[in-house]
Amino acid sequence: MATKLPETMRGQFLEAYKQPYQLCTVPIPEPSHPDDVLIRVDAASYCHTDYVLAEGQMPGFPNSFPHIGCHEFAGTIVSHSARPSPDAVRFKIGTRVGVTGRAFHACRECFECQGCKDPIAEDEKGYSVHCTRAENNGISKDGGFAEYAVVDSRQLAPIPDKLSAAETAPLMCAGITIYAALKRCQLGSGDRVAIMGAGGGLGHLGLQYATKMGFKVLGIDAADGPLSLARSLDTGARIIDARSEKAADVVQQLGVEDGKRDLGEKGVDAVIILPESQAAFDYGMTLLKSHGKCVVVSFPEAGFHMSSRDIVFRDISIIGSLVGSNRTLREMLNFSADHGIRAVAKSFPLSGLNTLVEDYHKGGGGKLVVDMSL
Ligand SMILES: [Zn+2]
Ligand SMILES: [Zn+2]
């Protein structure tokens, strides 16, 4: 067991939908399941889904109030359960780990856990991020906006030495999601990919991953703050303001650069849709070459309208991307450490979570992170 811990912790609680978080002091939770470990949370990052959940737009979640949000965080192992499983003891006390929202207590038995059909999300047999019976830290059950959290050792990734906790937390949902979406594009070196919403939390990480993966990258956005953030990264990606450059004109320019004559061979090989707007979806579809891939990550309440003609006559594939496997999670963290990939992040103390949320609504781009050392 661990070194002596305090008996209570501070946490930011959601007590009802559409209400600010409340800072409360409560007993520290105890790991009771053999796979569980207790971590001291070092950093916890805010995701759009935290907002969607708090607004009551995920019916049935959380399981109960009061609720501690945050499904992308990082911390240090401080204790195991009384009878830890082999998976749990692999993580020694003091190990720094990143925690994703999926999947807490994957059941080992359902069709997803027994054989995932998605190669990007496939893990060792017995564990699936798509498990139909699993819980999720920060969504169904408590997450990382607190000083301590109980997490499932099977969902963790060790943090590489080169990354701090505050650098790791924003990668645990935003980073893995955009990294996996890029893998789903199945591109080769030198292929072209466009990222719609390039200055947002996922997008600005996507610009960094995609250029380091060796692709020719277009980053598109339609707001001043995110555009300047995307430009400031200096990734070598071409940043486009969708308000002033039409997609059809961009396609023609790419055709000239690539020495292509026919319309169907001009444009990008894949596009990733991060914003919830129909205009962004339409812009991305226009950028695609014939036989291109449209990878959809956002899920607006009203859905997207898509042209059957694009799918039939231009042979565009439209595929969704939810998340990557824990194997991909570890690969993504190592890739981030090796290539110096970092979220542009603004940090807040735990007590400043409601100020963080206000900042989020200003829409400046990048990521907002609670840093427990502040
Ligand atoms: Zn998220
Ligand atoms: Zn399962």
C-alpha cells in the first residue's frame, strides 16, 4: 500500500445540469476492484464533451450527481487495492500515468472485448475501448477534476520522461482522437490531408502530428483566434481562412502545384472534420479528390447533410473516428515525446475551473488545463 495519504481531497463537482462547478472537500475514494489504482491527479484537461455533458446533452450521463468531470488527465499512482490484479501491480507506486475516458472496467466478455473489428481501436483480447458495458471516468463516473481519482490500470498509459503531466493531460482525449483519425486516413508519405477546424483543441495537435507523419497538410479554420494559433505553430502546414478562400479555388491551386489536369485528381487525399458546422463539412468535401476519405470526428446534434452524388460519382468514403486503442494511446504518447508535440495550453488552478470554462467559451483555440501544482 501507499505512503500515508490525507483523508480528504478537494474536487470540482457538477451538482446538476447547466450549473457552475462547485469546489467541495470530500473523503478520498478508495480503490476496491483488483484492477483499480488510486492516483494523485497532477493535471486535468477540459474537453468539449465536458461542456456537452454539463449541458445535459448526453442523456443518462453522468450516472448520478454530484459528479466530478474530466476524462483526460494525468497523475501519479499512490495506492493499489487490497488484492491488486497483475495488471494493477505492473504500475508501481510513484509511476506517472495518463488516463483516458475509455474504458473503465471493460468487461472482458462482450463482443467488443472478445474481438474488436476496428484495427485502429483493437487491443489485447479481453479489453476494448468500445466495450459495451464499461464505465468512463469523467462521463458516467467520477473523473479528474479532483486531487485524487480511482482509475482502471487497464486504461492507463505510462508517461514518457520527456512529457510533463500538464503536457500529457490534453493528449489523453484530444491527442489520441486526432492521432487515431489521422491513422484512419491511411495515407502514405507525401499525401495531402486537410484538417477542418485546424486551430481548435484537436486541430492544432493534428497539424503537428500530420506534418511529422510526413503528409502535406492544409489547416482550415474560420475564426481569427484559432487561425492565428494555427499559424503560430509554424508546422509547415498551409493555413487557410475559409472566410476568404473558397474551397474550389484551393482545389485549383493544388491541381496546379501537383501538375494535375482533371478535376477529380486535384485536391486532398483525405479530410478530417472537427467542427460541428455544415459549412466546414461542405468545405472539406469540396477539397477532396475523387476516391478520397472524409473522416468525421464531430457529431452535431442535427447531424451533417451529405451529397449522395459525392459518395456515388466521386467515390468519397465517409468514415467516423471515435478513439484509438490503448496500444495506439501509448504509440501517440511516445510519438509526441519524440517529435516535441505539445498542446498550446493555458493553465488554471483547480479552484479556477469555472474561469477556465468562461475562457473556453471565448473560443481562442488550443487547450485549457487544470494544473494541480498551481
Ligand atoms: Zn474528450
Ligand atoms: Zn466488454
